[in-house]
Amino acid sequence: MEYKLKDGTKVDCLTDTLAVEFDFANKWAECIGQALNYGKRTGKTPACVLITENPEKDIRYVKRLRYAVYAKRKIYAFRTFTIKPDSLNQGL
């Protein structure tokens, strides 16, 4: 569920433990920045969910995201996930 912060920005999904930003795979860098900001403002672990429209092509963006946040443990508390667009409507 979307959650509005005091500064007017909106976290795509706020759970008990995560501040989650959803974005298309090619926007992986923006996803990191927004998730870090939301995590800091809420005190929750930042997380990115990359929407992969073409998994074979989009894997390069997933790798970039994971390298940026996990290589040499640059960001200690961060979660990453991927999802296909058709999965977003399941369960509605």
C-alpha cells in the first residue's frame, strides 16, 4: 500500500520492515535512490522491485542494481526483487 511521507513523497509500498520502490528495470538507479531515501525517512529497510518486461534483456539492469548495492557490501541493509508485469495483477 502506498504511503505518503511528511515531505510529500510517496513510498510505493510500506510494510512492517520494508520501504519498497517499484520501477521498470531500466530505471534501476532511480529505484536505488528513492528506496534509500524512503528507508531513511521511515526507519525501514530500503527495497527495490524491478519490473522485468523482457527478462533476457532486463537481466543486465538487475545485475547493475545488485552490483551497486551488494558489491563489497556497500549498502548493508537493502533488499532487491524482480517481478514480471503480468504478475502485478494476480490476486486482484
